[in-house]
Amino acid sequence: MDDPGRVSVIIPTYNRGAVLEQAIKSVLNQTYQNYEIIVVDDGSTDNTHRILQKYGHKIRYYSKLHGGVSSSRNFGLEKSEGSWVAFLDSDDYWMPEKLERQIEFVRQNPEFLIVQTDEKWIRRGKFVNSMQKHRKYGGWIFKQCLPLCIVSPSAVMVHQRVFNDVGVFDEDLPVCEDYDLWLRIAYKYPIGLIEEKLIVKTGGHPDQLSRQYWGMDRYRITALEKILTKDISDEQYEMVLKEIIKKLTVLESGRRKRHDLPNIFAGKLSEYRSKLEDFRKTGHPDHRTA
């Protein structure tokens, strides 16, 4: 990592041969050329291997046993040699100036070790407007990160020092692994924002993880519970408790409508309401003095 401007671009993929080339070509077409491309094939059974072979020395290609997107991204991080890391999901693609704008931003704003861009969305082949809840923010955005993931893996560029500090993607989370990582980053680091739509995110695929799991908030709550164990401020601690209670309330309501899920949310909801009440009386448990 002797070159402070080198970017390791990590592309995890699994049975996405039909769209993978568009992602790779969008990196090769970048106006900023100081990068390496690391493609991690997570055990694909389609034509991915044949497609990647033709790129030769232009990419570094690794194939591994199927372990999920977090294990693929973490594998790519282990192999990366750049001072900066950018992720690109294999069904997304970049505008040509994406990396150049981000490198310009961090050179002009050296206090930022992570920066993302705005994004365009394509759903089932058509451009759509993103909802207000997905609005991007810049700066100290821990509060804005609590409801749902507002940082896109394909949009960020992160300095290696951040991963050395907060860790990598949690491979025990089948979904919301990006939400979990951005929370761990956002409570300690400001996140820069370039208000240009420099990536295109595609959706509507039948294999998207968000379509395979009911009650995504279950996994967001796991991430929030992990944050409660960190050295967060009293203000952040209260915000997290409130968000957990909000998500548990929604989950409990959904459970009652489905009638086929175990009654686990009501008990946790009572537990966290008690924690919030206790906090308001005595403060953050880790900040109390004897």
C-alpha cells in the first residue's frame, strides 16, 4: 500500500455471468486509472469462469467455495493492495468519472476516510426515482443510518485504515451485512457525499437477498444490538434503543398478522422498553460511576 492513490476495486459475483461484464467494463472505462480489479467468484455454476478468462491480466480473478457476499468481499479485502477500497456489486455499474470524483474529494477533504456518491436506480429495466427514505447524507450521519441502509456498497470508497479499525463484513449475517458495517463506521467516522449520480444500481432480480428473507429488521436489530456494546455516546445509545424498539414494534405487529412465527418479539420489546426507561433514569450503563 505504498501508493496513496491506488484503489482496489472488489467485485463479488455469484451466477451473474449475464451482467458481470457490464460491471467490469465500467471499471475499465474509468477516467481514473490507478486501480486494480479483484473479482471474487463465490462458487458460480454458470458461465462466469469463461467470461472472466478473457480479461487476462486486466483483472485479478479468484474462485472460492460458495460462502455468501460478505465472505467474498472479505476475501477480496484480504487480497487487496490499494490504500483505498471500492466495492462494485456485479449487477451494478459505474459512470466513467466515479473514481476520479472520489479521489478528488478525499484529496480536497483529507479528514474523510470514506466517501460515497449518489446513485441511479434501474428496476426491471427502467429508471426509477429513489424514495425519500433512501436519501443520501454526508458528514456525521450515524442517526440517519439507523432506520435502514443508506450507504450503497457500490457507491463507497473506503481507506484501508477504516477496516483495520472497525473490522470487515459480518459473515454471520445472511443479509443487512452492509447496514451493520456502515453503522460501525458511521459512529466513529464522518462519511463524505458526492451529490452526483455516479453509479447505477439495478434491481428486481429473483436472486436478490432482500427477496429471500422475511422481516429484514430482524437482522438490523442484531446489528443495532452489537452497536450497543461499543463505546458510543449517551445520545447515540438512546437513539439506538429507540430504533430497536421501533423495529421490534413493527415486527411484532407483522408476527400477529402471519400467525406462523414464534412469539419472540413481544418479550424483547418489553426488555428494550425497560432498558430505555432505565437509561433515562441512570444513564448509559457503561458510563455510570460507582
